[in-house]
Amino acid sequence: MSLSTTNELDRPQLDVRVFGRLVGIVGTAHLRIRYQPDTATLREALEADYPTLASETFAIAIDRVLSNGTIAVARGADVALLPPFSGG
């Protein structure tokens, strides 16, 4: 195993659950991506990997709380991408 591969494996990761029509865009209901320290950099990383997300409206929930603006993402946080929803 090369040193660069070892370094990739040692980097912190985030598990991201994906819901609704966003599953069709990213191709799965569960992503494992490189750790991002806040919701702004998380959104940027997701949009870089999945450019169609840039034109979609979606919310990011951290530990089951919808983020409003940029908030910190703790390592091991429960992260979810949520499409717009309405309820009754």
C-alpha cells in the first residue's frame, strides 16, 4: 500500500444520508465523503462532486437540526441532505 493511499484512508470521513429526489442526483441514499468542518464547505464539496446539486434547493441537517446559515459540523455528526418538503 502506498503512502498516499494510507493517508487517504486515515482522513476523517462524514457519513451523509440523502433523501427524496436528491437520491436520484447523487445515486445513493448514503454517501461517505471527506470530513468538512462546516455546512458551507460541506455544500461546496457536495456541489463539486455532484454539480447538479448546485441548481437544486436542499437543506442540510446536522444532528437532526436544520442548519440556518453556516454552522460547524462535528466529527461523527449525523448529517442529512433534505429536499424541500411540505406537510400537513
